[in-house]
Amino acid sequence: MRTGVFLSYAGGFHEAAEHVAVLERQGVDIVLVAEAYSFDAVSQLGYLAAKTSTIELGSGVVPIYTRTPTLLAMTAAGLDYVSDGRFRLGIGTSGPQVMEGFHGVPFDAPLGRTREVVQICRQVWRRERVSHQGKNYQIPLPPGRGTGLGKPLKLINQPVRERIPISIAALGPKNVELTAEIAEGWQPVFFYPERADDIWGEALRAGKAKRDSQLGDLDVMVGVSLAIGDNVEDRLEWAKPQLALYIGGMGAKGRNFYHNVATRYGFGEVADR
């Protein structure tokens, strides 16, 4: 088992970055930077790459809708370059409220887009001339779209690694199955060990049955709230706002993936409040 942290925003960014450097010296394995609709994760990860030397750096996560697949691949290769091969690409679909409400892009075909994004990223990192004619992405643009002058191109630079690890934040059964099939890692949220097999076991087994052996074992990255202190109630009060933000506010009413997970765990009435 490895240990990791999410970058904290309490106290200012530079203080948080110095704290990551301290955690690195203490043996923490990975730091993740979230994005959603806050500051972009990439600029912060680049800064952390310059302030650290051994800790793994990961996006936790960047949405697939806000960058073209090739730009996402270029960005990951760039972060892997400046960190000397320490970057892990964490991706997710986010949700319709954020994608359509903040970014102004349609939230459509999340499963199909995720699969195609992973395929295209790996083409870029292998320095192949990118050619992908999928349902959701066409590279180069086919005749009849654009100027007709596009041609397959490959990344100019030689990536540090041609297989940058990809982790997918997946909650729904079909997305979890897809993740277990195609990704190096899975980032579940609100992981509840005693109920995990009931909620995700079937999907994980179905995905692993189709998994390429070259991917290795699925790396499960579980995030938990850690609060140290003698007063349990006080520490719970510290954790509640973050839970409330996701379960109650990170999505539209009736279509909040985090609320759905809480409900599947058996906490539907509490989540509704």
C-alpha cells in the first residue's frame, strides 16, 4: 500500500507546496491536484514538479471534456517531462452541471468519450501519427469538415515514457467496468470497504475479464478524510462540509453521481437532507 494526499488550499498555495516537499521527505508517495471549476490543475502540478524530486504527481482529476484528447496527451507528456517521469494522468467526466454550466460544452457520451480519449492519448505518447476516426473524435478531421488540409501528425518531442499511467475517476457500474478494462488505475470516491463489493464488485470483475495483461493489476486509489484529534465530534464537523459539497452540491438535483453513490451505500435519506 502507498500513501498520498490531495493538495491543500488552506493557508495559501506556496505554503501548501512547501508542505508537499515536507511530506515527500517523510515518505509520502503521491500528491494529487484537483480541478473541477477551481484553478487549473496543470499550472500547480508544474510548480510542484519544480519543488519536489521523488513524489509522484497526479491530476485528481481533470475532466475529459475541457481539452481535446491530443492536448490532454500533450499536457500529460509535458508534466511527465518536467517531473522526470513522475506524472500520473487522472481523468474523469465530471458532470453535466459543471461541464454545461461552467464550461459551456455538452455532457454527452461519457463512456464512449473516455475510451476514445485513452486510445488517443496512448497513440500520442507512442509518437504515432495520430489517426482516429471514432464516433466522438475524428483526427484528422474527415473530408467535408474544416478546410480539408489536416493530416496525421505525431508529437514533436520524445516523451519520457510512452505509457504514462492513467487513472479514471469512475462511479457508475458501466464506467467502473470500463476503467477496470482500460486504465492503470481507478479513483473511486467515498470508498466504503464493507460495501464496496456489493456496489462495484460485479463491474470490476466484468472489466478485469477484458483487461490487457500488459496493464498489470488495477491500481485502486482510495481517498479518505483524515482528521487527528481527541474530540471525535469536532473532527466530524471538520469533515462534513466537504461531504456536503459533493453529495449535495456537485451536480444537479436528480443527477448527482456522488449522491447516487451515497444512496447505493444505504445513506439515501441522509444524502437527501
